[in-house]
Amino acid sequence: MAIKQPDLTINISNHQSSLQIFKAAASNFISSLSGKMFTFGLGLMLLDETYSAISFGINMIISPIVGLLCLVPIGNLIDTYPHKTILTGSLTARTLALILFAASINLFTATAKLIPIVLFLIIDAISTNINDTCYSAATHELVNAHNIQRLSSLTQSAISLSSILSPALGVGLYSLVGFSGFVILEIVATLASFGIMLTMKFHYHATNQFANSQHAPVTSHSQFAKFHSGLNYMRSRTMIKITILLSVILNFLYTAVTIGIPYILKDQLHTGNGPIGVLETGSAIGMLLGSLLLTLLPPTGQKRLFLKLIIPVLILDSQILLLGVLFMTSQSPTGYALLGSFIMGILAFALVILNITFQVYLQQTVPTKLLGRVVATLTTVNSSIMPIGTLMFTLIFQSTTHGGLVLIINGILLLGYTLLLLRPLNQAIHSEQP
């Protein structure tokens, strides 16, 4: 059964779209760079104060839990009220939370610092979740249909570039200004992103889906009923269901890479910290090149969608396997760094192509009035599996001296799982073509 395409008839010129894309990319670069440095500085400060191993992982625990608990209200909120109004409220709350955090953090010492930190990270996770989902749902209000791929690609490019720059800048700034300087920098960056967002034009449809929202009473029953309609839509889309099956397993097994690389290199192969940083840089460069490539390529819509989805997945599967093979061979630290960064670059390149392709597909096929609930659900489902994978693979890596073998097995399992989904995915794509 062919799906009904969303109404994309809002009149936005190419010039207006290009200006919006520039503003979105600038805002993403500022917020992503400052956010990554802030998280780095927070981890270093906690490590200095508490000497706890959880210092650099506390946000990885809080974010998925908050995402799961807030899934229903955030999804409904974004599909109910004007997106610019939601972003204004979210960024205002985050700015106030940062100011309160800066004023209170030095009132606590040692492990007691976790009290203001956890409270701030909860607010930050809610705000980030709202902002990311809101921008995804507002795509058709910012650019015309021809520029959806450019918007997704350039904003991802900005995030990738910030990933390359943030480690070196984070180390230098922490030594120079300390954690207090990081908090001030984050307040300034949030205000800058806020200011850019206020200058952006959100083009709402003539038949505004928000028109009657302010007059509807909000109850727990209506909240779940509204969200349930979004779930019913997702259940009617075979393509979305199969993609969830693929992405959940992919995210689960991919946590072995994020957990395993530093552990294998430092604790099992005794290479020190240098190669770890080189592999992270290779990954960030791969993401940047992938997103820039999609920026330069003309949008092809849903043509050859099966190949555009499955080829990156197969490349990703094979690179995880190759990474395991590399770690099982005898190499110098330089060899692990150079070959590993090349493999991670290809892996990240394929991953960003896959993510952007699917994001564009969703924005082209899901009705705008449902995008908030659909994006929020997919994001939460994918992120919620990662803490489980983190815990499981941490135990696995600590119980074996052959971490590379774990990655090889993961690559083989993922490759086999992908092959099983080839036919259902192809059939789903053909059945939903208009």
C-alpha cells in the first residue's frame, strides 16, 4: 500500500532556504562545540573532586532515562504548539538553569557536587531532547523540499567539525580558565544560539495545525491518546518498523565499539592514550566528509532508497569486523593508530550517510503534524538500548583478554542480521512507494 506524501506546499524560496541553512549550521556548530567542551570540563572537574570512574559517564546514564520518561509529553508538545515558541521556552529554561548552576556549584564540595550537577543535567537533557526533536519536526517550516538534504547534511557537518575541534580546545581551555570558565562559555554559547534561532523564520502552513491546540484541555488521558495516534501511524508503516528492528540491534552492538576501543587499546594492548585520540579524530573526520558529500550531491528523493540504506549498513558491519581483526594482530601503537583511524573514518562515513538518508526519508514521507511524535519515539528507542549495551559489553570486555574477538563476533552477528533483513526491507520500500 502506497503511503500518502506529506503536504510540502509551503512557499519558501531557495534564497530563504540557504539563509536558514546557514543559520541552522552556525547555531549547531556553536552549541555542539561548547556543549562537548562543557561535558569534557564537567568530567575533568568531577574526576578531580570525586575520583570516581563515573565522572565521564554520568550524562550517558541520565540522558536515556530522561528521554524515556519524557517521551510522551515531548512528542505531544512538539506536535501541538508552534515550534519557535517551544524552542524559545526551552532555550530560556536552559539559560536560567546554567546561571543557577554557575551560582550554586561552588556551594558544594566533593561528592556533594553531584547534587547540582545531576539536577542541571536532567534539565539539560530535557532541553536538548526538545530542541533536537523540534528542529527535526520543523524542517518543512525552515527550508523547501529541494533543500531538506542540504539542511540535514550541513547541520551534521557543523556537529562533526565541532567533534574534531572540541578535544584540543577542551584541554587547553580547562587548563587556562578552569571549570568556572567552561560554565560561563556555555552560557554565552547558549545565548548566541538563542539569538540565531530568534532571527530564523518559521513558515507555518496556511492550515495551521497549531490553531486549536491552545484551547484543548491537557489531561493524562489526552496526552497518551494523542501519542497513541503517533504509534498507530508508525505501526502502519512497515518501513519504519523494519528500520527500528535494524537500528536497535545496530545501536546495541555498536556500543561494543565505543566501549571497547579505549579499553582494548589502553588496558589490553597497552598503547597509551595517543592512539585513542587518533581513532576519535579519524571518526570525526569520516563523519565530516560524509555529511559534506551529501551536501554537494543533488537530492535524489526516494530513488534507489534501498541501496542508499543497505550499502552503508553493510560497510559499517564490515568495518566493525575489520577493527576486531586489527586488534587481534600484532601492531605497534602507531600501526593501531593509523590503521584504526582509517577504519573508524570509513565506519563513521557510512554511519552519517545512513543517518542523514533516513532523516531525509522521514521528513519527506511523514506528515508534519506527526513528525514530533515519530522522531521522539525513534530517538528514544535507539538511545534507550545503549545503556544496556554499555553495561553488558563493559562486563564482557572486563572478562576477556581478547577484546578484538568480541568486535569480530559483533561484526559477524550484525552482518548476518543485516542479510536477514534485506528482503523485508526491499519489500517494504517498494510497497510504500507512491
